[in-house]
Amino acid sequence: MLLATASCASTSSGGAKTPLSPGPSTTGTATTGATPTVSATVSSPSTPVDQNSPEAQAGIVTYRAMWADVVKVQATMNDNDLTLSHHLVGDALTYFHSATHINRLNGYVSAKGEPKLLDPVVTHVVGSGSSVQIVVTDCVDDSGYTKYTSDGTKVNDGDPGGRRFTQALVVPVDGGYKVKTFAYSRTGTC
């Protein structure tokens, strides 16, 4: 697994999903943020989110852009590259920056391939406008996304990668959207 050494949100040892939820709660070490307004409408599994709504589209576009940024930065393991801040903020930015930094300290100089985003969907939208909170849920296959040392050796860290339940909390920031909180579960959780 490419990001195993840093965690933003976690699963239990049994692999149960610890979902993100909009609002002031805490998941693992990641705080999800501001409290939605009282008039906010919460989408739940019984009320599917319109995937064509502007909020859902913004959530998916931001989530995909976040992954593109991560792949770009980890291709060189440059933990000073500011690209991560384009679509990440808060705990999620700390998570990916830390993972890249730790990988570099461990002698990994590049990552090749990229994770496959199998089915990103918006599962919750809370609030609206500048206080909207959007939860994107996905199953990410990172089996083809691997680390390499300076001599070109593929890193065998005991984790072959695979399908991982993943969630991201997307929020408005400075006129755009960024991923604020991120949960990346262990292999085999989706």
C-alpha cells in the first residue's frame, strides 16, 4: 500500500468501515469540521443524492483532482511540492504530505502507476453555499500503484495493495472546493 504509514481516519482491526459524516464529529484522528446550519438537509442512504447536482459534481471533480495531485507528487516523492494544497486542506493535506514525507525518508524515490477509482459517488450533502459539506465514497484499487527505490527496485512492504473503502469530505475553500478529511481503509474492505 502506498499510503500505509500515515493515517487520517481509520478502520477497526476487524476492517469495519468507519464512515465520515458531515458535522462536528471526529473519525479516527480527523475532525470533520464546522457544524451545518439548522436548516441543512442531510442526504441519507434512504434518500439518494442527485449525482448531477452542482454539489455532487463539485465533490466528484474535487475528489478526482485530489488523486491526480497525489499521483503527481508521489511520482517524485517530493514532500515540498505544493501541488497537494491545490485540492487538499486540513487533516487530508497533513495525511498525504506525511505519507509522502515518510515514504521519502524510507528511501522510496517514486511511485508508478496510479490508483483506480472504481466508483466514486456522493453519499451525503449537508448544508448549502459556503457551508456545504460533501461526502464522496469510493472503492479504490491501489494494486497497480507501487513505490520504488533509487535503484529502480519495487518496494515489497508486505502489502500487495487491492481494493480499499475510501471516503473524502469535500468543503468549499476560497471560492473552490478541497478535500478536508480523508479515510483510507485496509485492503479488502470493498
